[in-house]
Amino acid sequence: MTKQIRLNAFAMNCVAHQSPGLWTHPRDRTAEYNRLPYWLDLARTLERGRFDGLFLADVLGVYDVFGGGPDAALRNAAQTPVNDPLLLVPAMAAVTRHLGFGVTSNLSFEPPYTFARRMSTLDHLTEGRVGWNVVTGYLDSAARGSGKDKQTAHDDRYDIADEYMEVVYKLWEGSWEDDAAIRDCARSIFTDPAKVHPVRHEGKNFRLDALHLSEPSPQRTPVLYQAGTSPRGRQFAAEHAECVFMSGPSAKVIAPRVSAIRELAAQHGRNPAEILMFSMMTVILGRSEAEAKAKYADYRRHISHEGALTLMSGWTGVDFSTYGLDQEVRHVHNDAGRTAMDNITRADPDRIWTVREVAEHVGIGGIGPVVVGTPDKVADEIEHWFEQTDVDGLNVAFAISPGDFEDIADMLVPELTRRGRYKQDYAQGTLREKLFGAGRARLTSEHPASRCRIEPHATAAE
């Protein structure tokens, strides 16, 4: 059976997101990021295009590595200002019926007790359409904003994350039994106390003795995304993630990462085919090749090269303002994100990047590939990408929004559907059921969260 292509829209509650400078394009609306009408229109467009979800990135802290301060980030709106992504979701859920929402939240700076309630609330309000992109952060500015001198060491952040996951699993899966909230009007009993259990945890990083504050939501644990492909990040993904997001400029970079995570998942006793891999790609469409190329050339005139290098400096922890534009980028090992530096140094040994080339490439769509052409040509390239990489879907970045997503809904989706590579309609159920099949609202018994579940038992209240 031919693998169907899954699509997430990739956006952020900020200006321009991955395409710094494009907010100045007359058709871009991302400067309206702080108003609900922009997001409601985007959600309706994505549902019209039968996108699987809207994947909302986020970052805590300011990109202040470039030039040693925040000025370049502020000047270029390089993911600054940035608002909370979670608060957008209920409004967009209210104007859609099927669209999923993957929200990024940094576990390094929020207690698991309060975060678990926030995600349960979103799962209730979306009727089971929410996912969590688990991240540990990469900016020292975020650590300083949270009372620390600098961020925790890279691999240590994942060790803390493993324990954090154990705590939230206990809260989501092990506190309330499925039928604890009985809503018995005749006896005036809303919740059977005997079916709600305290969560006790005494670990190296977290201590907890509490009931989860929310009754069971449709999915209990939200769909779990993970977006790190460093060696330690892959280990974390193989154990916890249901969906993995990765970025890279070529299939040569992406394919071995997909293979590595699937292999590690099997070692953890999980079905590697049931970890869905999403890679980043930007798609620029035209009714003709000439129209598509003209649109791309028009977009490129709005790129902010300083903004692009500001983002890349933040992702890698390397101050690109100290480099000459024609200087070769060499690998640096530090406690920032590892993947972005690998993308332009070690991941493809046949490619040498200069700083100028990095700025040009990152200027539209970040570090992922940009595909330009007619719907037929772009569909061909996407199919070839899937064959080369073994990914399951794309996180589609944009040059301008919502215009690029409107083009995908109106031009690319009909072509992929005609080829039998895209769903004719949404499946019913929760986000997890839409991704993995009917009856799969909850995590499988293979997942480590299942070890935190409690067995139901009868009580006097019944």
C-alpha cells in the first residue's frame, strides 16, 4: 500500500517565523500574529486543505548570540516578540472540527504539576486534538530569565526530561480512573473519591505528592512530538515520542536520522513503524513554472540576511557576526542545539557551507529544503523525498502566511489527492486516532506511560 503523505503547517506565535524579513512582503499577514482573526483564518484554511495539524513552534528567551545582544533579533523580528502558543489553541479549535494542534512547550522552566493541568485542559477543550512537542531549550537567555546563570548542559537536560516525563505520565495516566467523574445528580456526587489517587514521586529533580487537578481528558496523555535529533535527543525520541520532527537541508541529512530513530525505537521494544517522522520543507507554488519562479524571486527580495544569521546564531550558539561572509562554517561543540550546527557541518560531508550560503538558505524556510514549481512538479519532488528519506509527513514552513498555505490547500492538495497520496477526508476521533487509527485514543501498552496506569476497581459509591 502506498504511504499517504501527512502535512502539518509549521508556524509560531510570532512574526515571520522561519523566514526573517518576509513580514515586509505586502501579502504576508504575520505582523498580525497578536490578533485572533489572523489565527482563525489560518485554522480555517488548514482544515480546508485537510492538514493533519498546525505545529506551533516556540522559544523561551531572546536570540542574543548574534552580536552579543538582542538588537539584531529586535530589529528583524527574529522570533522576537513571541507570544505563548498554547493560548491560541482553544480559539482555533472552536472554528475547526478536525485540525490537530501540536504545541511546543519547554519543560526546563515549568513544574510538571501545573503543566500537566494545562495540557489536560487543552485536550478537553479541543476534544482530544492536542499534541505536545517536548523540548528542553537551547538559549542561555531563557535560563537567565528563569533565575539561572546559564542553561543546563545539553545531555543533562534530557536526563531531567526523562524524569519530567515520568512525573507527567503519572499525573495523566495514574491519578484518575476513567470513570471517577460519575456526575451523579441523584446522589449529588460529582467525583467518586475512591477512584482518584495521589501521585507520589521522589526523584533526583522532582518531588510530588498530589492529585492531578483535571479529570481524564479524551487522550489523557497528549500526542507526543519531539524535535531533537542529536544522539541524546534520538534516545529520548525512541523512548517517548510518537511523532518526531526533524530539519535538514537534504535527503542525505534526513534519511540516516530517520533510520537511527527507528532502530533505537525497536531496541526500546516499540514498533518503529509507529513513530511518525516529519521533516521540514517549504513549498512555493505557481500555476506555471514561470509563475512559481517569479514568486520565489519576489520572496527572496524581502529576505533579511542579518535576521537569518541571528536565528542561526541562536540555534547553534555561535556568533555569526564574527565571521566573514565567505568564511567556511566549521563545527563547534557547545550546549546549544546540536542539530542545527550538524546540518551545516557534519551531516553531509560532501557539502561545505559559507556564512553567506547559510544566510541565503535560512532566509526562507529555515534550514529545510525549498521546493518551487507547479503542483505536478512539487508533488513529484515530495514523492521522491518520501522515497529517499522514509519520512511519514512534512512540517510545511512558509515564506508568507497564510498565502503559501492557501496555495497548498488550493493547488498541491488536489494533486496529491488525485495521485492517491493524500487523504480524501479526515478520519474521525482524537488526534491520536487520526494519526494511528480508530480506537487508538490512548497510548499503546508499548509506551512507557502505560506503566503508570492504574487498574480500575469497584467502590461503595457505585
